[in-house]
Amino acid sequence: MAFRFVHTADVHLDSPLRSLALRNPELGELIGNATRRAFVNIVDLCLSEQVNALLLAGDLYDGDQTSMKTARFLSEQIRRLDQAGVRVFMIRGNHDALSKITRKLTYPETVKVYGGRPEAISLELGDRATPVVIHGLSFAQAQCPESLVGKYKPRVEGAVNIGLLHTSLAGTRGHDPYAPCNVADLEATEFDYWALGHIHKRSISTGRCTIVMPGMPQGRDINESGPKSVSLVTIADDRTVHVEERFTSIAQFERVVIDLDGVADWRHMVTTVAGTLGAAREAANSEHLGVGTRIVPSDTLRSNGA
């Protein structure tokens, strides 16, 4: 029997987008609620796919949250998973290392929040021939300049070994170094799957083991553009790994270039703009689309005095 799970990270629940809210309160409210709605989509996916577990690789919250509204929301979603028999395994990253909600909420026994010491949790999966062990280690504080890979417990022989880690890897442009490591470090553990978090862009490495950075399930502004998703993972008894991308975002951001080169009149311009934006909307994988536009001007319109 295969072991199936959803892997996500960097949900950043209730992350504010103040600049947009100031310009347009309606859009601000939409984006302000988008992280919650994306998390509901993640839970819905877990239930519809009847997975065994949900793996959260850090930064579930955006900071030191104290909102009881957030606590109630999370409790309700955890309750849905618990009632369906879906286990939850989560670590804390740099944004939620000191989260009061994570520390104060009382979770059901189906939820495991890893602490600042490495743990390896064995799962009882009934008829499954190959046992599963999930390794995890949370950030003890917001800053973590040293690698954590060497602190993880060794792989369990004869089992499927999955590691949860929040890391900036070997360094990524635009991201501060957190628990830095490289692919070779992760492969050396001989784990079957590394469930990573921290970098908001999706990437997959399939060398000696499968290493997945799922990106984030919901972008928050134009600098987090593109489709946002989670990973639906199936590990067979023979330890082969199959990873599917599933889109989860409510609102998608895109940078769109509107090329007016050769446009001769205003009617042609309006048609071109509408067509370009319409194509972007058709290509989006979310209910809503926010665009940042760059216009390539038309010399013809200029020569006509437009």
C-alpha cells in the first residue's frame, strides 16, 4: 500500500499586504484572506485525495501571531483533518519559530509539531509492508545561520525515510541564509524524500533522493508572481516516489508586457491591451489575477500625434 501525503510550506497565514490595502480596500481584503483560503484548499485536497498525512515545512504563520481568530481558523482546519484520519507533521521556520499560537494551541494526537531537538516519528500504517519514518527539527529561534542536516537522526533501515527541513539551501538570490545546506548534504542522509520549505519558488531534485521545495501555496504581491501550488506525493512499497503539482492559490500575480509596436490607432490599441490581458487571465491557475503591466509603446501612434 502506497504512502501518500501533501507537502507544503510558507503558508504565511494572515500575512498583510498593507500597500495594496491602502490603495484598494477591496483588493486588500481579498489578498488578506487569500492565505487562509489557500490553506482551506490544501485541507480540501488532503480530504479529496484521502492522503495519509499533511507535511508543513515551516512558516505556517507570518510571525509572532497572537490573533485568536487565526487560532480558531487553524483549529477548525486541523479538526477536519483529524476527523478524516489525516496525520499532520509540522516544523517551525524563521517566521514562526517564536509563534505563540503554535506553542499554546492544544492539538489532537494526530498532529506532531517538532521542537528544537531532532525527532524521528514512526508511523503505524496497518497493512503497509514498508514502514514510514518522518524526521523533523524546528528552528529554536528566528535566526539559524548554521546547517541543521547533521543534527537529524540517521535513516531507519528498511523504512521509507522522509525529512522535514526549513532551509535556504546553498543560498538563493533574494533570500537570507537560514539553515544552509546543499543537495549533496541532503543526499548523503540517504533519506527517500526531503520535504523542504523557505524558498518561495518551486524546485525539484531527483538524484539519489527526491528533494522538493514546493514554493508557497499563495503569493502575496507582484514579487511573488506565477502559479502557486503544493506537492501531492506518493511513495510506493518499492520506495519509488511520484510527485504531482497541485495548484492552490486564490489570487495569482503576473507581470504582463503589452506590446503596442505596430499599433496604428486607438481602436487597435484597446483590442491589443484587452487581448493581452485576456490571454494572461486564461493562462492563470487561480480564481483571481493581479497584473503588473509594462507597455512597449508604438512609434506609429506617436507619429500620428497620439
